[in-house]
Amino acid sequence: MTIADRLNDKTLFQTQSFINGAWVKGEGAVAVTNPSNDEVIAEIGDVGAAGARAAVDAAAAAFETWKKVSPFERAKLLMKWHALILENADDLGQLITLEMGKVLREAKGEVLYGASFIEWSAEEAKRIYGETIATPFPGTRGWTTHAPIGVVGCITPWNFPNAMITRKCAPALAAGCTMVIKPAPETPLSALALAELAKRAGIPDGVFNVVCGDAQEIGPVLTGSDAVKMVGFTGSTAVGKLLMRQAADGVKRVALELGGNAPFIVMDDADIEAAADGVVASKFRVSGQTCVSANRIIVQASVADKLVEALEKRVSALKAGDGFDGSTDVGPLIHHTAVERVDALVRNARDSGARIITGGKPMVDELGGSFYAPTLIEGGSADMDVACFEIFGPVASIYRVEDEAEAIAMANDTPYGLAAYLYTRDVSRVHRMTEALDYGMVGVNAPMVGAASTPFGGVKESGIGREGGKWGVEEFTELKYVLLGGVD
Ligand code: NAP
């Protein structure tokens, strides 16, 4: 049965959670709606703290056998999961568009991006190497191993309902850990579909669990249970701090992928047309609802008019609409309150003296309550809300600076440090400025930075830890040192 068949007869989505290899019903019915038209597409029950505890118990029991499964066998199972995801990529993409609204080609791109972490991690499972170490003690040998950390509790957001799960689960499972995942209530279906495919791939019961329900009930189980050894979270900085505080009691490892306030710097020697294309790609992808979206476009004054002109042409041509419509460039926001939030930011910018070049209003009458017009604004004060907070909407905001020093000072003037972008053709400048930027990732003449092979993550209040590449797998292991005496 394909995911689309499941969707049609609703068998998958009348159930709520996936615990120990079984579909488990919860209490009540939380509606999952299509943001494009507000239609209810599924109703999901809440398994609450009891369900979370059952999932943790199942994951703890499964860990005892999964950690002993050979990495070659774990890799094979992950590759089967990967193959099934690719086979069902069209359905999984549609599911993403249905539950969170992003345009279908972006949704399919997310499925492939998400799957690439499974493929990479499967390959990496066989290459989790320890080291031998010279010791100062005669007759001894020392070495290290990377042991799987254990049960991982994982809480994910709605903006990448598929990839934010695979980016954590694939390396965790490859390392020999087991998982309990609480997806965002807006987008549980992608998580449940991944669970269905994991089961079909033969991933043993209890290794991959999905619990849907109230975060206030489930969160404390994941952060408080002795059986959970690590909490992986992607979401807002405010919730990340809260989870870190909760996890501190058990001295649990945390991996936090949090919010951003990405500067997109365009210097006077940049290719301005390429920079304008880069701004549009970074800013308007997923309607601006990504943690690495360009949040502040910082341009050297001598080329600012040229950039503004190039952007005005592009942004005013963007078409907002339903994600299933092939001509749509920018889909809806996740819900009506997100539109109200973005509109409040733009009104605050206008009040602070910013000029609205194009857009600047909700599209309730034209398209419905979840749509906001692709917007370009310029000027205003450096401390207005749109400059200080994550916009998380299709609003590009431009700031003029005189030189490199001013660009760096403005870029770093934020508690966040996830992604930054720099457009320049001067190689010395690339070195000087990338070194000066307090960010975990810098895209130089490149508007997108993430890939399965590279380290994704932030500094400052944007998080702790890295996802992707060998670093992503290491996050889910404990380094163990062994000293053997009496050898010589
Ligand atoms: P959010 O409000 O922090 O929610 C994220 C997840 O945390 C949801 O599953 C949410 O469930 C859960 N949650 C909220 N309060 C909780 C609590 N007290 N205990 C346990 N879980 C709790 O973030 P969002 O609005 O969904 O996502 C947007 C944010 O994610 C942005 O700031 C964005 O930058 C960030 N993000 C970061 C990355 C990255 O890699 N750095 C990637 C994507 C997104 P409920 O909704 O049920 O409360």
C-alpha cells in the first residue's frame, strides 16, 4: 500500500503514534490542517506522558539488542529504509505539502535531502573508528572506542517535517542508538510515514518510535527519564533553553539546532545579479520559514541601489499560492498566527522608518489567512524588530553599510550564530570576513549550505552540536578509553 493509498483510506492517520513497532491510539483528536486552505486532513490523538514512557521503555529494551547488531547489518537496514523512501518520494513530498504547505518541488527536495542523511549514515556506520594511543605507563596499551550513547529523545519542528527527523535518526541508528521522536503537532504525518517505511525496511520494533501529543507532557518524560541518555532538539531558542535546563538534572547530553538571524552580506566587488538570485533562494525558500533564511541583507552602500533594483524585479515577480500549483513560487505560512506575527514585524519596521518596496501585507482576500505577500523593505533602524528577531516569513529587509568593518559589526550584533552568507569575489576578503563572522556556517557566493556530508549547526544561542557528516554520527556516541596493563 502506498502512502497515497494510506492517505485516501486514512488508515495510517486514524492512528496516532508508533510505539514498539505498533500503531497506538491516543486520547482525543488534534486536527492536522492544510495551511493552504485550512482543510482538516487528519486527526491525531495524544498518547501523553504514559505513551512517552512506553516508547522510552521500548527504546531502552531495543537498545540492548540494536547496539549489538553489526554495523554492517545496521547499514543494510538503513539502506533498505533509504530505498523505500526514494520509492515513495512522490507520496512523501505530497504529504509534506499537505501538512505544512511548502511548494511541491521544495517538498520533494526535502525528501531527497532527508534521505541523503540515511544513505550517508549507513555508509558511515561501518567507519566509526576508535584510535590507539601511546601511554606513559610501561607495559600498557591504550585505545578508544565510540560506543552508542543509548536511547535518544528527539523533538522536531514543522518546517522540515521529514528531514529534521532523518538528520537525527539516521546517524543515531547508524551509531547503534534507539529513538523516541516527538514531531510537531502541525506535521505528524511525515513522521508517521517514516515510521511505516522503517518498519517495512525491517528496522526492529522499538528502535524507532514516534509519539504524538502534548509537548508539556511528553517533553519532561524525554528530558527526565533515566533511560534517555541524550536529548536532540530542533526548534526555537526559547524552547531549546527550556529543554537544556530540564536535561541538566540528569546531566544528559543535548544536541540543539535552534533559531537564527542570518546576515546576507553583499560587498562592492560581488556579482550583484548572482547575489540577488542568492537572496531570493535563501530568503523565499519555504516562504522564509527556515532557520538559515537570510534575515538581514547587509549591502555595501556603493552597490546598494543596484542590488535593490535587482531584488525589486525578482521579488515583485514571485507568485504566492497553493504549494500543489506548479506555478507557485511562495507557499503559505504554517498558520494564520504566523501571518499575524510577520505582519506585526513589517508594521513595526514601517513605524521605524523602513520603506516598503513591494508586498508588505497579508493576502487574506486573495488567497486565504495563511498567505503573506513576498515583501522587500529597506531602511529603518538597526534595532527594529525585523532586524533583531527571526522573521520566519517571506520578508527581505535591506540595510546599507559603508565598509567591511561595519558589515561584520552589524552581522555579529545578534545573540544568534547559525548561518551567514557573503557575496564577494575578493579571495582575501573571503578569508578575512569568514574568520570574523561568529557563525557555525558561512555560504560564500552560495545561498544554501546544508548537505549530508557537511557539519550543520550554530554557535552562540543558535545551538550546540552538529548534524551531518562524521560529526553528526559522533554526536550519538560516547568516547570510551581503555587502558590495558601487564602487556609486556
Ligand atoms: P518550537 O516552537 O520551538 O517547536 C519545536 C518543537 O518543540 C515542536 O515539536 C514543539 O511541540 C516542541 N515544544 C515546544 N515547547 C515544548 C516544551 N515545553 N517541551 C517539549 N517540547 C516542546 O519551534 P517551531 O516554531 O516549531 O520551529 C521554528 C523554529 O525552529 C525556528 O526558530 C527555527 O529557526 C528553528 N529551526 C532550527 C533549525 C536548525 O537546524 N537550527 C532547523 C529548523 C528549524 P508543540 O508545538 O506541541 O509545543
